[in-house]
Amino acid sequence: MTLVRSVVLAAAVSAITTGAALADWPADRPIEMIVAFAPGGGTDIMLRVLAPFLEADLGATIAVMNKPGASGEIAYSGLSQADADGYTVSSLNTPGFLTMQLQRKLKYDPATLCPIARIVEDPGTFVVQAKSEIKTLEDLVAKAKEAPGAISVATTGVGTDEHMALLQLEKATGIDLTAVPFEGANEAKTALLGGHVQVIGLNVGEAMSSDPASFHVLGQFAEKRSTLAPDLPTATEQGFDVIMSSERGLAARCDVPEEIRAKLSASVEKALVNPEFLKAAEQQDLPLSYLSGADWAAEMPARLARFEEIFKLVEAGK
């Protein structure tokens, strides 16, 4: 067999195999949906609420798997190493997905991962124990000035929205806080209640669903008050220039066949106008903010530039 004939035959077999995979997807085996953070946090809740609606629309079985660690890098690395057949998707969270590109050499290439859709945008908050003497962001700043480095703040890792809010508050006020990383919001809450940290970073959705008898929210890092917390002052209203939110959605490998990625994207979009999904999302305090994968990807360079400036400002102040 000549080389040319072999190449042609191989291409034909590949096309047939790909066509068969497209025809079978996603009914022949489960889709693995990776969550980049521990169970019980905002990302985990979002995807577990969404999964049944995608299953019904696609005729699929979806297995939600938590793979927390390294601010999401473990999940993104797992997605990048999966087969490009549409049977593995992952949560995608900014700022972490973007800021880790500024901090270290990664075990995967971010350019190989493509957003499917943004589902939620949730402003950040700082939360203390309900019995804490700290009642406002001004109280927190005053305490931190009295004892530089003594106040510990739980985050979900370097470069996550909680950490970026901490950096902004430090820069705006000249204080020194100690960031302590955890794998998810529930672990951070446990640490706070146990007295292992004084403050935790959550998102508004996570904070509003928390027991007010145990937790007190200091403020929200939003340009304007979230509809989930209309009575909670923003940091700007309290005199501090801190704006940070968590964007959460889904991603797949960019080399997954376009037809499959389009079906996934369309299925998410359908869910976000489904009255049953909207009711479930409201019950779980999910601040829905849909963007198509293409629109979200188009906004990421500007976000990356902003996050880089935050890091530069903090480094310049040291």
C-alpha cells in the first residue's frame, strides 16, 4: 500500500469514527461534569442544579465530580487531559482561571479550553461570625491596622475572587491581612465557626443562604447592590474601592467537535429560560447572568488586564 493511499485511508477511517461519535453523543455513556471546588459551595450548587435540566434536554446522563485544589487548576488540568469527545466538561471560574495564568507555570494550556457559557456572576463579600466585634468593613480595617497580619481571611486560593478582593482592600487602606486557602466555601465556614480564621470570603449567593444566627456579612464588592442582598451596603458605599465578583460557567476542550459544543451551549441557554430551572436557581440564591461562550471569551482579555493591574499595584506597594 502506498503512503498516499495509507494517509487517505486513515483520514477516511477518522472521519467515519468521528461521525459515529457525533451520532452517538451523548446517549452511549455518561458525561463527566467536573467541579473545580469542594461540595457545597456556589459552583457546586450551580452545576448540581443545572445538571438535571441538561440531562433532560440532551438525553444524557451527567456525573458531577468534585476535583478541588490549586484554585481550580486541578480541574482544568483534568479537562485538558480528557478525550476531545464531549464526554468531559468542567466548571470555569473567573478570576481564578485568568489570574493563575499570571502567577505560575501551569500544568495545562489555557488556550486549549473554551467557554461553553457563563451562568452566574456573583459579587464577593467578607463574612465574620455573628458574635464578632467586627460589624462593618470599617471595623475590619481598624482592627487590621491595630495588628498588621493578625487577621486571617479564608479564600479558595491565590488569585480567586476572595483573594483579589483582599488584595484590593489591602491596597486601598494600607492594611496587611493574612490569606488562608481552602478548597471550598463549606470548609471556610467550618474554619470560621471553629475560630481558625477571623474572616471568610464568600459570594453574595453563598452568604445569603448562610445561617444569619452564625454569620454576619460585612459588605458586598459590587458596583451596585445585588438583587440577592438589596439591604447590604457595597464596599464603595462604605468608602472602600473594592469591586470583585465570581463568574461561573462551563467549559470544554476547544477541539471538541463544534457540533457537540454548540449542542452543549444551546442546552445551557434553554435551561436558563426554563421556569423550573429559574425557580430552582432562585431557591439556591444563584444570581444568574448568562453569556454565550463566545461573548464571555471576548470579555476575558479585559478582565485579565484588570487583574494584572491589581497584582502590579499590590507588588508596587510592598
